[in-house]
Amino acid sequence: MDPAAPPPKRRGPARLADPRPLFEDTSATGASPGRGFGAPPPPPSASAAASSSSAAFGAPAAFLSEPVSSLAAAYGSSLASHVEGNLCRWLPVGRLKYYFAVDSVYVGRKLRLLLFPFRHPDWQVRYQQDTPVAPRFDVNAPDLYIPAMAFLTYILLAGLALGTQNRFSPDSLGLVASSALAWLLLEVLSVLLSLYLVTVSTDLTPIDLLAFAGYKYVGMIVGLLAGLLLGRAGYYAALSWCCLSSFIFTIRTLRLKLLWDASAEGVLGPILGVFSGIFVGILGFFWI
Amino acid sequence: MAFTLYSLLQASLLIVNAVAVLHEERFLRHVGWGSDQGIGGFGEEPGIKAQLTNLIRSIRTVMRVPLIALNSITIVLLLLFG
């Protein structure tokens, strides 16, 4: 006991006096603005990613001075530019940038809208010379940031829930991810098919449909959280609430986007497609 | 539910194969979905049946040649990797 006690006490202050900082202090740069309602934390994860990447680049500075690694760096940069050139040809990157032009105020408002769509007065997307305004300025515009983050958060949360039931293994995380991606693709394709069959004229692009399909992951995350914290009754209650709210959200948003004539018989098709996608998507992850 | 991306690809390949193999004269004519049975006037809105008929016919026309390539690749890969 006696020989063990003094050495830790002596080594403690020496470790605290280590001069080289392990993490870059990002708190001063305002990396964490006010978070909105119940947001899965994107700003802290962004700042954590920035600090960890800067730690990774700060430490091996001596590593990059060797000739072999400079060759590797040159090859890597040429490969990156080659990939970037090809990517610009295939993906409409300019269009994609529009969908990620969000800020945290928009994220907060949109999340509140997704979970409480009942009191929102005006659902029309504001236009600016025939193109929709960026999501930063209009809460009704679709974006891809929330669906992407919600999708990844859902996968992680599903892994957590599997772990609490002792059903977790590293492969199952990949399985959940692949399955979620497959359901998403299936839903987007079924909505596209039903839109084509009903010949409704609309200015919805497939990316818009992907965004709307991804919004339901927010509801699924809330349902999963309720199920983890409150048990089976909480899971069902939260799930039915999120079903209802995403149903209303989708109908109110798409009602303005789908321009049809007076004949209302074509209304059922796409709405049924979307609703069945929501329902089936939620059922597909029913294992609590 | 182990519904993976790979099973989605398999299912879509099988469905597209089924649509391509469909023989119009024998089956669709009975249902009234044949490609030469009047699809509707020129100025009207085509209904769902006409859209489906068009879709089936266009899938058959477009996907004939790529399906040959896709099927042979799938056969080779399944033979090699099970």
C-alpha cells in the first residue's frame, strides 16, 4: 500500500504539465451555436471531428518530411483530382450544394416542423426568380442535411438498441445500414413509379424525393429513443405520433408541389405510395 | 428483417428479366394490355393502364441488350462466388 501510493502522486503533476496540446481548442471559434429542439447533435460532432482531425495532422508532421511519403502524398493528390474531375461529370454537385446550405436555426425549425406540423400556417416554398430559395432562408424548402444526419444517427442508435438486447455484433451494424439504405431506395423508386403512372406534373426532382423520404428517419429516431427510455408503451406511443406527424407533414408539403388539374382521381397514387413507404419503412425496423 | 441492398439488386434484376421475357401476344392481349391495342386518343390524358402498357413496352425495348450483359455478369459472379 505504502510503496504504491507515492508513485501515482508523483507522476500525476508531471503528466498534467505536458506542454504539447492534444486537442485544438475550438470552443472560442463559436463552433457550437444554439441547438434547436431535440437535435441529434451535429455541431458537437462536427467540432469533435475537426479537433480529432487536427490532432491527427498535428502529430505526424515529422512523418511527412520523408521522401517516400511525399511521393505518396503526390500520388494521393493526383488521384483525388482525377476522382473529383470524374465526379463533377456524373454527380450534379452544384445542385447538391443547394441542399446542404443550412444553418442551425433552419435545422431547429425544421425539426420542430417535422414533429409538430399541426400549427404551421404557410407551407409554400419561397422562390427567387424561378429557383427555390436556399434552405437557410426558407423553412419549407427540402434539404439533404437533416436526412443524412438522421440516417446515420438512426444506424448508430439501432446498434445501441441491439446492444441493450444483447443482440449486437459488428456485422449487424452493417446489416442495419444496408437494410435501411435498401428501404430508402425502394421507397424513392416506388414514389417515382407512382408519380410516373399517375402523370402528375410536378417539379419534384428525385433528390427532393430522397430528402422527403429521409425526413421520416427523424421520427424513427424519436421512436427508438422513447422505446429505449420508456419501454414498449413509449415506443408505440412515440411511433404512432411520429407516423401521424410525418403523414401530415408529407401531405401538406406535397400538396403544393404536385400540380394537378381538377380531376382528383390521381391524388391517391403518389400519396399512397409515400404513405405505404412510411408505414413499411417503420414496420421494417420493428424489433423492440 | 435482413433486407439488404444485395437482395434489392437481385429482386430488381429478376423483375426486369420477367418483364422482358413477357410475351405480349399470348398474355397481355387477354388482359387488354397489348401494345397495339388502342392506347387512347392523342389529346387526352393517358390513364394508368396506358402508362403501365407504355412502361412495359419501353422496358422491353430498352433493357433487352443491357439485360444480356447483366445476366451474363451475374451468372459468372454467382458461379465464382456462390
